[in-house]
Amino acid sequence: MVTIILKIELSLPGVNSLKEKRRIIKSLMKQAHNEFNVSIAEVDSNDSHRHAVIGAAVVSNNRSFCDQVISKIMDKIDRNPEVILIDYYTEAY
């Protein structure tokens, strides 16, 4: 069994309130959860309205499947016009 942890750091340059940030982040997380069946949550910078850190976990018996899911999640986030991908980090267990 393989578990890959993904940590994503995002900038939300057009956001002016925590309510607006949460709408964007919750939508991103819900889409990722529904489309890719991953566990995902906002894990840091909760009180900053222009910065977000999201954590996700993918578990499978196949490492290449996990890598494909991570790649698809990153592509989806990168295409979102409301956020800018600053950095991401993966760790496998």
C-alpha cells in the first residue's frame, strides 16, 4: 500500500475577505474530493485571506496510480483562474 501526501501553497490575489477565500478553497477541495476520491483539507494560513495551504492524501496499492491522481489534482488547481500555485510538496509512505 502506498500513501502520498500532497501539500499545496496557493496565493489568492483577488480575494479581499476570508469569506471569499473560503468559498474558493472549499470549492477547490470539494471538486478534488468528488473527482479524485482524496482526503483534502485546508491545513495552514486559515486566517490569511490571500494565502492558503491545502493538504491532500491519496492511498492506493499502486504508486503510479497515486502519482497520476496527484498530477491531475495539480493540473486542476493550476488551471483555476482564482488561485496562483506558489509551491507544492509530495511525500510518499
